[in-house]
Amino acid sequence: MSDRQPLILAIDNGTQSVRALLFDTRGNLVGKGKQEIKPYFSSQPGWAEQDPDYFWDNLGKACALLWRTTNASPQQVVGVTVTTQRGTVVNLDADGKPLRPAIIWLDQRHARVDGPLKGPWGWLFRLLRLEDTINRFREKTQANWIAQNQPDLWARTHKFLLLSGYLNFRLTGQYRDSVGSQVGYLPFDYKRHRWAGKRDFKWRAMPVTPAMLPELVSPGEVLGHLTPAAAAHLGLPPGLPVVAAASDKACEILGSGGLHPDIACMSYGTTATINTTSRRYVEPIPLMPPYPSALPGHFSTEVMIYRGFWMVSWFKKEFGLRERHIARERGIQPEVLFDELVNSVPAGSMGLMLQPYWSPGVKQPGPEAKGSIIGFGDVHTRAHIYRAMLEGLAYALREGKERIEKRSGVKIRTLRVAGGGSQSDAAMQLTADIFGLPAERPHTWETSGLGAAIDAAVGLGLHPDFETAVAAMTRVGDVFQPDPTTRELYERLYSEVYLQMYPRLQPIYRKIREITGYPR
């Protein structure tokens, strides 16, 4: 490899690891340092927190591992970019020091809601019958909980940032963040891609002020330059440009080549999503905004399954002890054996059907939703449960696809699948069968890092525009074709059974919530 070949360092701070990834201008991953992290600690049930310095420290470890395991030179790096998990918030004091642990996106605490919003907004939402939706928003806004329960700490909060904004601050010393990273309970205008206007209800729904928020720049723009301290931490020369990217899901779409609305990009990650990229503001579920894209000026029309391939980790922990032991003895990953479990069971799991709402939603599913499995018989084993789990996730995402098509008016013709779960051939095949479309796997599963690198490549002038960059840096790897017979079976199970489950179970879920108080 030539020492003159320019490289981009993409930092990907996910839920379960921090990765330092080196990409060239052809989208090749030429170096990787992966540092596993503890997703969160929990001092009370339902809480999920992590020290902000923990992320920064582990980023340094990931970079140290990168430089120990690659032949590339730090002098080849021409720019740095950051993509992170979404919705994780950090409070900083006037000196830029964390005031408390970051509240992770998985956190389930709820703020208190004291009556309707003041002023005309309260009357308007009552008239439009939106009070429950707005109150749910207020309950889940982390700033409200902090201000109510730690008022002295909130009073000392100088900046209130997402994790992306915190890492960009540590890299550059400036309070600037990407428009593409603004996914969370903040006063953000999703239609105009800027902080909300002065009259927006969000300023009344939370105690955040404009001065607490970072300056926003578009994906592909330079946020700042590496400080000497940050450069030493990353093992890079100081002064390198730090280029705005976007959230991990948005970057996955770009890294999968999803530039157009007829390409659906699925993420089989901790959260499972299906997304398309659109120039138009299209709410895939009414009142649920499309998120900002990693492509400037565009929107990600997303449908999310909150506990997506987290369910695989849950299954492995609760039911996969045998596979974990065998995998350790054979020196392989347990997921290899889980694929064997899937393939040992026929399509349709012999009538076992799973609805993957292990965590409630806001609109579809609603806050009362729970997970369910129906169709048990004496033939069923944990292998059937595991396959039904993967099938349930695919059914839910297919339902999301159809919602996006209906709302956007654009037929989805191409299906790309990324994220850790996409490494399972069994999951890819049943996805193709359930969707009735070829399931394409990108050439690298580090698509979030690659999407961030594409933003940086355009911003640094290594490619003239996004169309050129995507054409040069992304390509399709394995393709899984739907089997006609299996597709027909899944079509009937999906339309005649799966789509009926939530409407019929919803009243029962509400009754469970009324009796037990769970989920809140």
C-alpha cells in the first residue's frame, strides 16, 4: 500500500463497542480497532447510564489497537469523522466537564408531567387529541427528569449534548455537532433541520435553552480540527479536520448505498430499523418525524423495532448456555451455532409466531405494547423459539416497509441488510423469503463507519459529490434470493396471522398495563 494513499479515520461509538476504522477512497476497510464496552450500568431498575469519560477512554484504546494491527500509517490519515449511537445525552459544566453520567438511549425512566403545556399549545393539543402523544414526549425527555430530580445539577449545566456532540467537543474543543446526528428528545426541527423556532412547543415542553445546545453543521462540513491532546489520544497528527457525519443508523444507510427512496436499508443491530432516503419530508408513521439523513438536505423515513437484534443477545443469555460452551470449546462464535439452530427448524417454525415488541413504542406499537409468542405445541423447542424470533423481526420490518411505501408513494425495489445480524446467512435468507425480495449484503458490515467515511470523503474533496462517492465506495456482496415455496408460506403467515396479532392483542396489553402498571 502506498504511503501517499489518503485514508479516513471513522470513529463508530455504538452501544456495545467503540470502533476505530480506516477506510480508503474505494471504501476498503484497511484497518480496524474494536474495543468492547459495557453498554451501561444501572443503579436503579430501568436506568441505563454510562460515564462520558468511559467512551472517550475506550476510543483511545480502540485507536491504540488499530495502530498495532494495521500496516497503514497515521500520516496517511487526512480527516476524522464520528458516528454514534442515538439519543444518549451528556451534561457539561462551564469547563466542559461531565456533571453526571450520560443517560443512555436504553434508559426507561420517566419524568413527571404536571398538567398540560402552558399557553395556547395546551389548548391546541387538547383540541387535536394529541395530549397523550405530547405527554409521552415530555415523560421521555431526559432533560425534564434531570431538572426535576437533580435541579442543582441542571442549574450548573452549561451544555446539553448528544454523545456525538460530546465526542466532537473532545476532538475539536468546539461545541459543534452534525445536523445528521440530532435524533433524540431535544428542541430540534426535523422538517427544517435546525434547532426549533422560538415559538415551537418543544421549548415549553423541556427546560433546555438555545445557549445549552451546540452549533449545527451539515454532514460533510468541517466541524473543527484535532486539538493536540485529542490527536495524541488518537495517535494522529494534530490539526487534522474533523468532518460532520451523522447518527449510526443514518450512516448505515449511506454506507449501504441507499441514496434513493426505492432502496430500503435494513439494520439488524441492537435496534432493528428499515429506512429509505427521501428528499421529501414523509412521516412513515403519523406524527413520527423522519430523521435527518447522512445525505445533506435529505430525510430518513424510518420504522424502528426498539429491541431488534438485542433479542439475539437476550436469547443467547437466557437460553444459549449450551451453544456458548460448545463455541468456547471449538473456538468459534456462538452465532455460528445459532445459525445451525435456525436451519434445524422448517420455515414458519411449525406454527410458532412471535411479535417482537419486547419494549413498548410511542405510536405503532403504542406504549401498552408487549411481546408475545403464540402457537406453542409439544413439538416446539428453543430452536423453534429462536427461529420464530428472527421471523418475527422480519415480519415487523416488512410491515414497516409497507407503511413507508404507503406514506411515500414509492415502491421499494431493492433491499440492503446491514448491522451485526446481517452476518447470519440464515437471517438473510429468511429475510429474503419474508419480503419476497433479494436481500443484499453490503461488501462490509461496517456500514455505519463507511457511511461516515463517505461524508468525510466528500467534505474533504476526495470525491466531488455523494453520487460519485457512493458509487466508488459501496458495492453489493452476497445476495440471497427468495425461495418461491417458502415465500408463499411466509406470505400467508404474514398476511393471515402476523398482521392480525397486534390489533387483537392490543386490548389485552392495555388490560395488563392497567392491572400491573407495566409497561409504564
